[in-house]
Amino acid sequence: MARIAVVGSINMDLVTTVGRRPEAGETVTGDGFALVPGGKGSNQAIAARRAGAEVEFVGAVGGDVFADALRKVLREAGVGVSRLREVEGPSGIATIVVDRNGENTIIVVAGANGRMTELTTADLDAIAAADVLMCQLEIPIPTVLAAARQARAHGTTVVLNPSPVQELPDELWAEIDVAVVNEGEAARLASALTGVPHVITTRGGAGASYRGPDGVELSHPGIRVQVVDTTGAGDTFTGALAAHWHEGPDTALAWACTAGALATTKLGASASIPESAEIERVLAESGRDSRV
């Protein structure tokens, strides 16, 4: 079982479903509304845990009505929350509009995630004890850099999902072992990614591809599913990939593609993340041994 530390965000997602998303200045009638715990860090932590890893989450919630629910979803998923701190002000939120095709529009307000400006000694110890560190970009970049440096100093593999996409300092890229990007991010970050040893590019329904050291390339096809909501699919992919990275890129890619596809078949982010038994069943049905 891989040991994973996630340093990242946790949000309450305010999800509205509509027939079609509104144009600028337009009002449309929605079909439904739900509060769903999310945030890229939390989603990836839960996905890694459900894919079979031992996970410790390092992050922050606010002192508001969402804080207890956000803690609860991690705890019930079996993710360690001893490093989940509470800070003044609101928790992070994301406003998400999902249309009938499962496509979404998302606005994120950082809240407590933006106040994750330093790592404690205990946080650093959790990173040092892990096999894999997972980070994203919904917390301050200096905190991501500090986490990555700690991981590199202790032989912990650093997995970065550089989303929301933005320009990053060269000193951070120098600490990254594995980058997980979608096609748009891959195009925007092309020059920076050339220095990353392992790059995985997600391609939606077409699956994903891998580029490793010395030009090694792999790919895994997409899995045909009935798409309900794509929210959190990329995070599910990344979490499953990290959970099985120690088994090699080929196996990790198979797990990640399967988990990511299954996550699109249900509404919401954390609520849609599949358990390992479901992922293994689909891998077996496709003729793929989940452990090879």
C-alpha cells in the first residue's frame, strides 16, 4: 500500500444542474442544486484512498458552517485529517454549473485554502514519511514549493497537477517528478514540461498518454461510459495514478483511466469517486489485469 501525502485545497462545491449553461447576461432555469464537498486536493486524496493508498491530507478549512462537513467527507473516506487545520474566515468554495451533456463551468473562491501560507513541522514530517506527495495549484505557490522541496529532500516522489494552469517558477518545476496535465494545460506549459521526467496527459474520452525518460511513450484508451458530470474526473484520475505509481506507469495509467471514466458517471466531485473494487471489476471486464 502506497503512503501518500496530499498538500492541497478542500472546498464546498455548490453544484447547479441546467439544460444548458447561460450565455453572458442571460438567466436560465436550473434543474437541481446540491452541496458536494470537493476541492482538487480533497478530491485527489479521496481518490487515492479509494484506489488503495494510505493517505494523509494537509490543508485548511475556515470557521464556518461548511468546515465540519468537509472534515467529515475526508474522515469517512479513510483519509488522515490530523494535519487539516482550521483558520479564520470562510472555507473555500466552488460554484459549478453542469449542463445536460455533463460539461461544467467552475468558479473557485480560495477562502481558507488561500491562507495555507506555511507548513508546520508536523506537516513537513508527514511529507517526509510518504512515498508520494500530491500537489495542485489551489493553494499559494510558495507552499507548494516548500512541500515539493521537503519531498525531494526525503526521497518522496512529487506528483504535480498544475491546475488551475498558470506560470510557475523554474525552481518549482525542478522539484517535480511526475506532472499530470490535460491537453490544454500540456499546450500552455509545453516548454516547462520538457524538464519533467514523467508527463501524463489526459485526453478525455480518448484516454491518456505517458511520456517518460529517454523518450519512452505509453498510452491507454478511453473507457466508454454514460457521462453525467465531468467534475472531479481529472482529480480522480490523478489520485488513482498516484496510488499505483509504484507499480509502474503502465499499470498506473490503466487504473487512472478507469477511475477517471467511472467518476463521470455520477453527479458531483467527491461523491462520484469509485472504490477500488469497482475499478478492478471494470479492468477485469476489459481484459486487463489490474496488478500487471
